[in-house]
Amino acid sequence: MSRKRSKCSFSRLEVILIICLTLMITVTVVLLIVHFLAKDSNDSSEAIANYLLGVGRADCTGPVAEIPLMGYANPSQVGGGLLMRLYSRAFIVAELDDSKRVVFVSADIGMVSQRLRLEVLKKLESKYGDLYRQDNVILSGTHTHSGPGGYFQYTLFWITSKGLIRPSLDAIVNGIVKSIDIAHQNMKRGRLFINRGTVENSQINRSPFSYLENPASERSRYSSDTDKEMVMLKMVDGNGQDLGLISWFAVHPVSMNNTNHLVNSDNVGYASYLFEQEKNKGMLPGEGSFVAAFASSNLGDVSPNTKGPFCVNTGESCNNPQSTCPVGGATMCMAMGPGNDMFDSTRIIGQNIYLKAKELYEKASQEVTGPLSSAHQWVNMSDVSVELNVTQTVKTCKPALGHSFAAGTIDGVGAFNFTQGSVEGDPFWDEIRNQLLGEPSNETKACHKPKPILFSTGEMTWPHPWHPDIVDVQIAAIGSLAIIAVPGELTTMSGRRLREAVEREFDSHGTPRMDVVIAGLCNVYTHYITTYEEYQAQRYEAASTIYGPHTLSAYIQLYRGLARAIATNTVQDLPRGPEPPVFNITSLTLVPSLTVDRAPANKTFGDVLQEVRQQYQASEVAEVTFVGANPRNSAENATEHNFLTVERYANASDSWHIVQNDASWDTRFYWNKGLLGRSNVTIEWHIPHGTEPGIYRIRYFGHYRKRLSITLSASVPFEGTSSAFEITAL
């Protein structure tokens, strides 16, 4: 007898519960897997993190009007507005147990002065005790020639920058310290990677005839008379998230020439701008956590003006040993960049540098590992004995500048038709110097031969010494990376010799395969450093090698000593050396004092004098002029004042949103000083391709100085706004 099989059936409710249970089990399993994978990832990232890393960026622009721009030594080149803001970019690397730290700062300034460095270190000590010191903090200037001057304590630099200008010095000091503060507050576990690559079409040697003085056997080892290699240090956190980068590449930031009056960071600053805008998407310039520094290196004889030198009056080449023209002499010989004008050349060179850095950043795979160390000494560079070999010892000299110093370079010519390559003095100028400043001593003349001395600055002490004697030498080692902090401008071959000497020193003391980079314009400014052979030609760079023909040999000897101390772990035995002086200088300046601002009759500050058009397209320039006031009022009353914004109207929210500010490459802020306290401001927006069509406006923010009494005045904020205008599609 057969039995009928019962059917298994579930109610609808039971089916729903089974499905829910299955989903809950699946979700639980997935969450557990994700949890343990994340935990393993975190454990792994913490295990592979080699350092504690921090990055920071802060504004250090300072006053943008009436302050001489530092670089070309052209007394007529004073600030008259703003193209791009200047920033200090700080990078802190610490060992995982935080026992040692190294700080590298690249600031958008002409160079680091001794006074600037001493004031920064003093502020750091008051905040952090002995955590950040002269041995583990490197301050480097990008060498832009379009930043405010006035932050030096030595007399020679007062002459070209009209004294010690406290607002300019304070802005840089405060900006550097703030950038270090930000980096300090954002330390996290991370990793470092290094990469190298060749940058093409971005530089030429501006003193090729000096370079040719170097031995043929030495020159034959190199394919170019400039260093085309970029060294890039990539920083990521323990999870692989981007933090920042430092790029070292040898090129003068002089795409903006000596007719420029807008404060800006030149080609390397534009490279930083592009990289930071790429990584900090949706942020305004100067905002965002990613920090990209394009630092200086051995750029002494390296120009970005790739078309080379031409006579501006005839168009013919002036690529000759004296850089002179048949008509007009040396003052007519100038090099040109690759663009249609200096703005275009800045863009082209900056973009070339940025694109190579971006490529190196994306492909960086060589990791930097190992302990941190730093070594520093103060040295009296006017009295260093140098052992050239076992039988020959020579000495450095008291500082002095030669006649060709006054000739300038093909990037920025001098005055009075001095010429490069002068190995004899000029009786006319020598007699004027003797009467005004005194004749150089026979000892100094002999020491500097074949340099004909124009200014014997080491023997000039009124009202203070004209040049530094006490100089910083410093190396910071981050694992396999050694950063040589050089207090001046090494030429191409000088940099090669110094790098090789330091590499050999590390190698011979058990630390092989070090990546050695040169950071230029560090800690104190001592002009140029040529090779002994280049010195004989006495072009501008050699005439500006202030400690004499054996300057490079002295530095090589000193930096080898630092490298040896790091490699043998004997840094603590290095003598500190003589500390530099701090002169008691108040704000001694020839910069015009601030006066009361005045508006035209029936006008007020911020009123529009010339309106924008109603409609524009991309690639056109929107321009508006306002009743203005001296921008120095704003610089002295706000740490990070913004002079302008470009704003777009949003229909959905019925509000205006900022799309550009005064740090943007596409905006230009011009201040035009009038008579009797009157002035106006013109703002240009060079509308870039890809700008979204819509309704826009331009706003201006300033401060005018108002007299409260005979002795008191105050700065009063104001703003102005253009009419709305439309950008239409092409």
C-alpha cells in the first residue's frame, strides 16, 4: 500500500521572513568582511608608514604698493598692484617616535635674509621651545623677482629696497611661522616617494661663455650647460591620500621682467598654483589642504627666457661674451621668453614645470626611508682656509662686488652701460667710489683678482655692515634624501660639483646611494657662487661671487664636513660657529609715509569710474575702474586681505558665489596713484576658456586712511561693486 507524499508549503508571511533573514545574514557577512579588510588595511598602512608628516601654506604677500620689488635692483620698479599672492609653504617630517624633526619651507620671496631667518626662529622658539631650531629648519626663497623687498639688515640691500620696511618683513615672518603652525597642527602618519625627470624647453644658460671656461673633460660628462633634471618629493598619508610635494628645479623666476609692477610669484609660483588648483578641486587659490612647493636650486646662470638675448633696438643677437649691442651697448641686450609677452612667458614656463612635476608625482615609486638628521654651522665666510690639495691652501676674501655686478644680466640689464666680463676697472667710476665710499684695500684687491672691485662691501660698515660675514651652512637628511641648504645662487657647474662632493662624502662613510638635492636662496643671502674657472671670466655671476675666487671650494669643504658628521653620527661634535649679529634697526625707510586718502568731488571710495561692458565671451577681458585708496592701508590692517572677487549669480539660491579672487592667475589688480591723496584701482578679469556662461560681477575691497585729529588717523574699510555683466557661450 503506497502512502501519498505530503507537499511542503509556506505561507506568504513565512516567505517574507525567510527572505529578510537571508538578507540580514548576507549583509552581516559583508559588513564583517569589510570591517576586517579595513582593519587589515589600517594595520598595514600604520605598519608601512615611515614618518609623521605635516604640510601647511600661509599668505606672506605683504604690501603690494610703493614697496620696491626685490630682485632686479631697479629703483623705479616699485609695487603697483597684484597679479598673484605670495605664499609660504611648510613641510614637516618627523620620525614615528617624534624624536627628530626636519622642517623645509619654500617661500614666494626673492631670497631669505638673515634678519628674516633670525626673527622666524625667535618666534618658533617662543611657541615650541627647542623643537624647531637653526639646525633642523631650512628656509628657502623661490627667488621671484616680483615680491616686496625691505626685509634685510645689511646696508647694501637697503639701497635697492629703500631701507628696512617693517610691514614687508612682518608679513613674511608671520606667513612663514603660520605655515609651520599649520603643518605642525596637521601631523599624521605617512610615506615619502622621490622621482626624477627631465624638463625640456624651459631654460637656457645666460652666461654660456663663463660655462665654457670649465674644463672640457668636465663639460663632456654632461649633455647640457644647464641642469634639466627635476627632483620631486611626494608626500602621502598612511592611507595613500595626497598631502603635498616639493619640487627642486633650476630656473630663475624672471619670466616677469623688470618693467613689471604687479606683485607675483612668477613661473614657479604659477606651477604651484596649477598643481594646487588641480588637487584642491572646487577651492579658491590659497585654499585646500594639498600643498605644492616649487623650490629653487642651482639656478645662478639659468634663465627661463628661452629665445635668448637680442638687441631690443635692432633685433639682432647679442649672445657675445660682453652681452653688448653695436648700437646702445649693454643696456639694449635683453633675453626674451617663449611667449608673446611676460605674462604669456610666465604661463608657458610655469605650465612646463607643472606638467613634468605632475607626471613625476603620478609615477613616483621609489620610497624614501631611514632616519632623520640635520647639521648646521655658522661660518665666517670672509676668513675660511681651504685645502685645495696636500700642498696648496687658499683663503676666502672679505665681501666685494666687481664692476660687472653693475652690468646686470640679459634677464635684467643694469645702468650706465657697465658691461659683463670686465676684468679691469673704470677710472671714472673708481674715482667716484673712492671719494664717496673709500678705496678698497690692497689686500682685498689682491684676494679678489681678477675681479676689479666696484664696491668693497666687506670694508664698508656705515651705518651697519654692507654684507654678511657670518653665514649659515646646513644639511638636512631625510632617510636617503639629503637637502643641501645653500645661502646663495650656485651656477650650474658649481651645483654639480657640490652635489658630487657631498654624495662622495656620504658614500665614503658608509651611507651610499644618497639622493642629494640643492635648495637655493636659503637662510641668508650672499649673492652668487661660481666655479673658480667661471670666476676668471668675470661676468655678472662671477662679479657677484662676493667671497672671492675660492668661494665654491670653501663651501664644498664645509658641506663635506656636515655630510661626514651626519654619516658618522657625530653632528653633536660640530662647533656651532660664531653667531650672526642682530642690528638695532627700527623701520628705517625711504618709502613714502601713508597719507590721508581723498575721493574726487561728489564721489566716495569704491564708486565706479569706468564700468564693465554688458556682455563678454571667454578670452576677453572684463575691466572696471573704481575710486581707490592706497593698498598699503589694507596690508597694515588685515593679515590676509582680499582686494577683489569675481562672483557668479546663482538663480536657484538668488545669491552671488565667489569664483575668483586676487590670488587667481586670471585677475589683475592695478593701483594708480594720483595727486593730493587721490588714486584709482583698475581690476581686470582675463576670462579663461571654459568659463560657465552666466551673470557675473567684480567687487573691490579696500581701506582708506581718514584723519581723526592732527596726530591721529584711522583706516576705514570700504568696498565697490561693478554692474552685473553676462558671459555668453562662444
